[in-house]
Amino acid sequence: MSESALKIAQIPDLTLLFPDKVRPDTRPGYQGYIVEREHLLEVVRLLRDEYGYDYLSSVTGVDYLPEGKMEVVYHLYKTLGGPALVLKAQMPREDARVPSLVSLYRGAEFQEREAWDLLGIRFEGHPDLRRILMWEGFAGFPLRKDWREPYFEEEAKPFKSRWPEGFVFRAEDRNPFGDNVQYPPGFDPESWTPADDEAIYRALKRATDQDDLHADTLVVNLGPQHPSTHGVFRMVVSLVEETILDLKPVMGYLHRNHEKIGERNTFLQNMPFTDRLDYLCSMSNNFGYALAVEKLMGIKPPERAEYIRVMMAELTRFLNHIFAIGFLLNDLGAYFTPALYAIEERELILDIFEAVSGSRMMCNYFRFGGVARDVSDDILEKVRRLVNDRLPRKVDEMDEFLTRNEIVRERCEGVGILTAEQAIANSASGPVLRASGVPYDVRRAEPYSIYDRLEFDVAVRYHGDIYDRYLIRLDEMRQSLRILQQVLRDIPEGPIMTGKPQYQVRVPPGEAYGRVEGPKGELGFYVVSNGKPNPWRYHVRAPSFINLTSLADMARGNKVADVVAILGSIDIVLGEVDR
Amino acid sequence: MTGWGILKSLWVTFRHLVVTYIEDIRYGKRRYFTPEGIEARRSSDVQGIFTVQYPEEKLPVPEAFRYLPFLVYEEGANGERQLRCTSCGICAKVCPPQCIWIVRKNDPQTGRPIPTPAAFYIDVDICMNCGFCAEYCPFDAIKMDHDYEIASYDRLREHIFDIERLAKPVSYYASIRPTDYALEEAARAQKSGAKKTESAAG
């Protein structure tokens, strides 16, 4: 084997490679290495070029107020598969600067902007360091531990005012403005005028005069109120005639401060909030969060619970993909007919979710150590009837309905191409990555739950255009049905929860990154605990958010009418993008 | 032939359209506004139109369905209400959006707390319908209701539910969640049977 292949195959020991620049993280419950921030670029460049760590999955910041430090945590993976290499860069809180990794991994762009926006960590060398989730004129850094949000009551729930005091009041009545608003000291709302989106417009590429032809650039805002943007999402495009020169996505219109609320909640109280991230696939979000906290607690659910979890996760994948196909066709202009055929299948699966967990969309079904309620035999019978008979027929019907349609092929083939190198550099994940030719699926790369026992294929397509992203969703639906048939055949009897159900979970201090292959991509939860009932830091690595980095690459050179279809093919949900 | 794909797609749509009428003719009068018609339209072999004409037709909700919480009371001999709630406060502590407010009652003579609530408020604008209060109540005193038709015109006055609005009898609970009720009654009977044998032995 050549030397380079040997290097890629192993997991390097960074303390041997960089003895004076990297040291292992020895805090109890923590993994990975701490890198000196001056040497960060050098270390990461070597890891990417020689050791095969070409996929930067997650960049997140943590505020350690008691120690006066800020920390940026990087999770690096190889597209060949395997566990993460966790790197951390620490810096004092007053001087929170760190070199930006955008020159090495384009996918770090939005995540670093988020760390700047919410924590105030400055990334030197970032091409466009602006606020991303908060609006441009916002003052303060919300996720810092010394920043208090408008309806602030106490540092952690449960609040004493509910019990034993109990004298009910409405939070709006306490706020003098009667509204969820908080102004920084010395600010006068009457005399302030808002600035335009100068920074965004300046950052867009403009046409240059070539060959004595004067090219006029037009800047168009698509959104935030637009029927085809899958939620409140805005794209600022610069056009020459109808061709797109550059595109900048603007998000944050649905930002609900999920991570700060997560720090106030106890671990169990966070579970229903995770339902509301990617609100179409709530079982998947629950799964990721339950995995992360179970890693910290060191417990594993019993067999029957694992099978039920996989069954729910694969049903969620099916209903997400069929919904995505329906809405891609909606974006293409086949108004609501394919979408309603997809919604009909979704209704049948949602009826099962309602019978199992009590709610169609906000399922709140997973608990730490298992699931909340058992699945009765008649519900299993209903699932069997769906999985063995109706759903395969319906996938074939959608296939027959849409795949050979000349209009779909004309509008989707060759449009919105994302090459494999671009996809890996942009940290794309899920169907977007696999449609570009990279067979990376978390269920195979780092198997969790019982996926290592199940037989299924990882769907890959090689053109990377909208048509391939549509076809790969059909392929994944068929693989999900295959997994469901195996799960329904093999599900054992037994308990559904490790230990007794308790509302006060004891989570030892440490950090954990639990990731699942969600229907939209790799959904990861980074949880840091310091032994208290509520997490110290809770971060969601949202696949839709990071897949949007590729939107600009996909859209350049195409027409404006194609942007809507390209956005539909990435399949975003704004609850996840903005959190 | 160019256009063959479009023709196949149109054929699929046409089939969906025609089969609606065929199903209507096949089911006849039983198709709409009857419980069996609703069941047929949500079964896994439904074909054609599957719309349920709310509010004339309502989908029956499954037993596990959770909407807003309600307090369970046992009916005494002369119609008095005995709330099962002991104001332990676990539901208020476990509620994720913190929408439950409880005041413990104090005994008027001794001034010590007694296990029943003096006031119990739920702000239903904030309630997430997660079901944690019902899941972790040790006394089966608060359960999730099925009633979702609670729209009102006045948010400020009507959306904070007090004990009057929240209390519902055990018979109502048994009617909406029969299997859960049966399991809980069996567990209670077993526990009280065990206690009786303990006190008889000791």
C-alpha cells in the first residue's frame, strides 16, 4: 500500500504529529484535542490533505464563563467513514478571535457566521463575517452566558414562581412594552433609522463590462414572503438578463433562540422542543437528541425500543422524501396534484404516529433509554399493511407518474449541478451529497442503533443535478421500505425503557455529539453538561442550514426560474435552518 | 415517442379522478357522513378522494391523542368532588414551557400544607401539548384531554384555565382512555390489595 493510502486508513495521534501545538483534552467526559489557535490552520490543513479528513461536519462555539474562556469545537470526518476527530481552539473571552477555516472548508462559512452572531467569536480571514440569524442592527451576543433574553425569569427551569408560589401572571404583562422586546441601554427607538441591506448588496458579484458590451446587473430579492421558498427564507440574487451571477441566502426570519431555551430547560424538557426543529420529521430530531444524551449518560435502550426507534425513523424518512418530491413538483409548477398524492400517503403514516405517540407531528416520543409508549399489535398490523402493500405500490406510482415526464426531465436534468468536490467542501450531507456521487451515509459510516444489523443499500447518483436529487429520494424511499420490512419481521418482545421513567435525569459532566442520518442530511446534537440538571451548551448541527451553502454554487449560471426548483431539490425546512 | 411520459402522467391523474366516482357508486349512501365511511377513507386501501368533511364528519381520535391537560376528580357519595391532585408540583416542574401554576392549600387551623391545590392554573396559550405532566404525575391526577374544539374570542380572559375549567370526572377519563384507565385501576387494586395483606400481617 502506498504511504498516502496508509495515512488515510489510520486515525492519527495528533500529540505525536504536533507535540508542542496540540494537547489532548483531559477534562472528564470530554474527547479530542485542544489546538493552539495560532497553529489551527496548519494542523487542519495537514489533516485534510494527508490524513483524509476532508469533511468538516460541525463548527460550534461554547462559552465557558466561569473559566473566562471561549472555545470553538470542530468535528472533522473522513468521507470514507469512521468516527470524528474533535478539535478545540480556546481563547480568552475578552479577546475572542480565531483563524477562519473557510479557506480550507467552504462549509464552515455559515457556521462561523453563526458563532460570530450568537457568541461574538471573531473569525479572522472569513470572507463575509456578518450576522446570520439575528438581524443586522442587533446589539449583543445572545448565546453568551451573561446575556439575558427579554422574558428572562431564572437561570434554569423549573421556575419557583410556578410552584410553590403559583400566582399566575402573563409574561407580556410584566414587560413594560407589552412585547417581546429589549433595547440596549442608551438606545432611543424613536430616533433610530434602520440601515439598508448594504452589506449584502455590496457583497454580491456584479457583471463586468466585457467585449464593449455593457452589462446591466439587476439585484432581485426572492422572499422572504414568497410561496416557493419553503418557509420564510430570502435569496438575494444578482442577475444579468435572466442568468444568475451570484446568490446570497438570507435566513434568520424564523429564529426562535432554540439553543438558549435549550440551556434553560432540563435535559428531559428539551425533548418536545427538538420536535419543533425540523417540524416535518419530529421523530428523527428526537432520535438525534436522545442519542447524544444517552452517550453522555452511558446507557443503551433495550432491543424492542431500538427496533421501534428505527421503525419510526424510517417511516419518517419515507414521509419526508415523498413530501419533498411532492413539493419539488409544486415548485416546478405542477401545482398541487403530486403534492396531494404525497400528502395522502403522509396522512396514513401520520395516523400511525398519532396512535403511537399521541400527536401527528410533534411526537415527543423518544426518551433517554427507550421510547415513551409501547406499540400495540394492531398498530404493528397497520404498519405491516402499509409497508408490505400500499407504500411500495405508491412509490411505483409516483415513479410512473413523474420520472419519465418530459417536462420534469427538461427542467431538471442538467440544472443546479453540484460536483462531488464542491459538495464535500461545502459540508453538504444527506441526499444532496449522495446525489453528487459521494456515498456517505451516517447509517453506514458510523452506525448507530441497530443499523449495523440491517441490510440496505446506500443510494448514490452521479450527476448532481435536480433530477438526480429527485431520483435519489425515490431510491431512498425504496430502501426505507426494505429496512421497515426487516424491522417488522424481527421486532422482539420486551421492555421499552432502560430503568424507570423519571423526570430528573442524572447526566454526568462531559460532552457528546450524537448524530443521525436524518431525512434532510446529517442531524447532529452537540451537548455539553456540567453535571447540573440542565445542559451547559446545546447546539444543533442542522442539515438544511449547512446544505444551503451549496445553493450559490448550484444556482450560478442558471436562470432565475430555476432557482426555485433548485431550492426545492435541496429540501430545506426553515425550522431547522433558523432554529 | 416524445410526450409519452406526459401522457402517462395524465393517465395517472385521470385514474385518480375516475376511481373517486367509482368508489362513490360502490359505497353508495354509506360513503359520506357515516362512521364506516370515515373508516374506509382512512384505511390503507383507500382510493379516490379521502377528504373528511369537517365539521359534519369528524375523524375519531386515537386513545393516545393528547391535547390540553385536565384534572381528574373522583365523585363522592353526595356529589362532592375530590380532586386526585395533591399539589406535589411535579407537573409544574416537568412542564417544558412552564405553563402550570399551583398554589398548595394550607390547613386553616394548623397552617400546614394539605395535599390538595388551592389554585391550579394552566396557561393554554403556552401549553405545548407534550404530555409530560400526565406522564409523570404519580397520582394519575392530571391527564391529557381529547377535546380540541376550544377556540374562543377573548384570549386574555379565557385562555388561563383554572380548577373549575380543568376538573373533569373519572368517568370522562375512562370514556376517552379505556385501556389506560383499565391498566391504572388494575395497578391500584393490586397496590391496595398488597397494602391490606401487609396491614393484616403486620
